[in-house]
Amino acid sequence: MDSLPPLSRAQLETLLAALDPLLEGFGGGGSDLDDARAYLRRLGDGAAGDPTEPLLVWLDRWGEAGGDRRTLRLMVSTLMEFGPPPVMESGDGPLGGTSGSGSVSPGPPHSL
């Protein structure tokens, strides 16, 4: 599965707002992520470069991996509080190298 696109802090805040449980029923779909999807589609204009496009990618990939609103909300909240994990570069790890200084987008939850 592809990694999630990086998001700015403002995009994370928007995604968190879209995942608010008070929006339950807003999307009228079968998934609790449908409410967030409908909310974001109302915010965006659908044109190329729409700032909500990466947020919709997060929702789609999270749902495809079996995630739900509660787990994505928890992960987005954690990213906002602590930031993304450092990038591990080739040769990094317990056997040598130095830790990377960049950041990555977290992957969706793994199925067991």
C-alpha cells in the first residue's frame, strides 16, 4: 500500500475537524469515514490542486486498510501533539549509521 501524502498542520487540523464524532450522519454512508469525506467535499472545490484532496486520500487509504474514524482521529491528534517520527535512512538503526532528520507520513493501520 502507498504511503500517505504529507500534510501541513493546517491540513491536520482540518482533517481532525472532519473526523469529529458530532458529524455522525452528515455523509449518510455506511462508514463512519463517509461523514468526514462529505464534510471535506463541501469544503473543497474539486478542482486540480484542491487543498482537501490529500485529506480525502488519507480517508480513503485509512478506510481501505480497515481503519475507522476513532483510530484516525487518535493518530492525527498524536501527530499534531508530537509530530511525525524521524526518517530512518539506509544504514540507520541499532547496528550503525545516524538517525535521519526528516519526517514521513505514517502508514495506515495494518490488518492482523
